[in-house]
Amino acid sequence: MVHSNTPHSSIALLGVPVQDGTHEKGCLMGPDALRTAGIVETLRGLGFSCTDHGDLSPVTTGSDSISEPKGKAINFAKIAGWTQSLSDKALDMARSSFPLFMGGDHSLSMGSVAGMARYAAEQKRDLFVLWLDAHPDFNLPKTSDSGNMHGMSVAAFCGLSELSGVYGGPLEHPVNTSHVHMMGIRSVDRQERDLLKQHHVCVNDMRILDEVGVIKPLQQLLDAVKQQDAMLHVSLDVDFLDPSIAPAVGTTVPGGATFREAHLIMELLHESGCVTSLDLVELNPFLDHRGKTAELLTDLTASLFGRKIFDRPTRRPHFRHGTD
């Protein structure tokens, strides 16, 4: 079981149909695409008890209740509403189940990770984050060229003061930046690169993965999590994957993880028993090819929860030759 170091034996799924953090429309349909791809049925088929909590709604935040940052941060008040609502919901879900958050753009992790950090604090444990993404998402309003807040998520849940307004004030339980381990990075802004170095975020870009593979950097993270008896949140962005196998994302960057690299990561995570929560983000069905990316994310989730290669069903073909 993935969460063998927690008392929970059930999975709680939550749709977070936020797209206010990105310029590309369509990822609010992501949760329903995952449901259509059979994510609930797949997990139940692996023997898990699953509860779908439907889709989250944001709280309303007035301009007088949040502190707008200096710089460019599009839809800041809307993102604050999603973040505060999700942080509370994530904490509640974690108390009884393994939380699985279905997005939606990557700004949702401002809330999901913050809620899991609150739960970790209740358990007197630290929280580590495995960030599987083409982008570090460590921008600030003053460093972001686009102002899209899905590019500021890690900076927010690590407690950088410029983004504290999304939580309504200083973050009580920020994630230690040295506990954030990134894999698959291949698109970084210049000032963002300086911030990552300044805050000692562990970045394994695609050059490193090309040289040493995925096992060594992943094992370093898992060893650290086990040594500290910490919890591990996994945040999987579709653009971590190569666009040739996962086209349904508005921020495609060539040269991403292959099918087998992605499954190997999930299989190793399962075997570690360290993972305590999961984000699936940036799935934009409007850009998909016949559900190809939604099915791949569902398969990767199944690998995280213990499905072996021999157990994986053969996909039905999308076309047929001749007639029966």
C-alpha cells in the first residue's frame, strides 16, 4: 500500500477545476476527464476503498481580506479563494484518507500542499514534496513575465512572503525549501533560477536524468523521507511527460519523461511506502487526442498504487481493421 506509514486505508478523490492560474482555457475539465478515463474504477479494481468528493468550490475573498502583492499576479483574489478553500479541505481529507487532488492548473498545489503541511504538523512530522514538472513554478509576482500564478505555486507553499496573501496572511506551516525535490525540469526563467539557488531547492533537470536516470535522484529523496519519518506529497504535472505521449497540456515542452521513466518513478514510489498525497494537474482535455493523456495519468496513478506490468490491461485499439 502506498501510504503504509499512515493509518489510512482509503482514497479520497477531489476535483479542483481551477484554471485562473493559467492563460490556457480548458483544464477546468481535467477532473471529469480523469473520471471518464476510469480513475475511480481503476483504484477500486486494485482493492482500494475510494470516495469521490466531487468538485471543490472556492471561497469568496474580498479585496479587503487579502494583501495584493507588488508585481504581476493575474487573478490573485480568485487564486486566494481556491487556495484557502483547498487547504482546509485537504487537511480534512488527510485525517481519514489518502487525498488525491485532480486538477485544474498547478496553482491548486498552493492549497493542496499547504493543507498537507498542516496535517503533517498535526502528526509532528515534516512534509517533503516531489515536484514532477517541466517548470519549477518558483516565480514571484516581481519576477514573472506572464503573471500566471500556476508558475508561483512552490514559492507560495514554501512561505515566501510576497505570496502570503493567497493564504490570508503568513503561512503557518511552510514547506522547507530544502524538502522540495524537483524532477524533469527543462524550462526555467532567469530570475527564477537565481531564486531556486538562493533557497536551496533540489532541482534534478532533464540533463541530470539523461545522465544518471531517474532512480538515483529519486532514491536520494526517498532515503531522506525515510530517515526523517516524514510524509511525501507528489505533484505530477502533465508537462513532466514528453508531449508525444501526453499532449493534453497548454505548456508543452519537448524532451520530457518517457512512458517507462514515468511508470518506473511511480512503481518505485509505491514500493517505498512513503507517499501520503497526490496532485494530478494541468490536464486539458480540449488539447487531448481521444483521451490519450487522461488514460496515461490514470495508468500512472495505478502504478503508484501498486499495479504491476503484468496486471496492466491491454488497451483497446482506437480503430479496427475489417469487420467481425
